Amino acid sequence: MTLLADHDVWAATLDALEDWGHDVVSADDVGLSTASDRALLEAAATRNRLLITRDRDFGRLVFLEGQSSGILLLRISPSTQQAVHDELNRVLEGHLFDELHEAFTVVEPGQHRIRRPR
């Protein structure tokens, strides 16, 4: 998968994604470390990448304002890191890019939900 990581994604998550063979760049890598949420979504769409984040505010942009790009929202804490990483790996291995593109996917310990804006 091709991914753009929001600035709030932990280094351990970025390392795991790279270990699994995914093409991931961070917002900082592409000069977007202080970019707004809307700018990050636009950058992900322009670069044909899924946006991975821990920021719940993206749900508002997608569902209330109609912004569109594939988003992977991680509900992760230090105590759930491994379980969320395991589920994230299942999501990325079990779904095609086209299934996740333009969907809002919430990844939690042991489960995930894929929602598509209407």
C-alpha cells in the first residue's frame, strides 16, 4: 500500500509499516508537518496514498464536509500498540487499495470498521 502518515503517527507504527513492505512517507518527509487536516487529505489524494492518522477530526472532514480520500484512523494507546499493529496488518493484507481508497477505516485492537461516505 502507499501511505501518507500524519504527524501524530508513532515512529513504531511507521517502522512496522515499512517492515511489512508498504510505501509510507510521513507528513514531515513531504514538507507537510504543520499542514492543516484538509491539506493533508488533499496531499494524500493528489499523491494517491491512504492517509494514516490518530486524529479523530478527520471523520468530521469526511462525513460532514464531504472531503474524500482513504483514511486509516488508529485507535491506539501505548498499552494497545501491538494489538492495533496486528489489526492494521490484517487490514492492509486483507483489503485492496481500491477498497480502502475513499473509505474511512477505524482500526482498533482486534477489529476494524470500514465506512464509506455517502
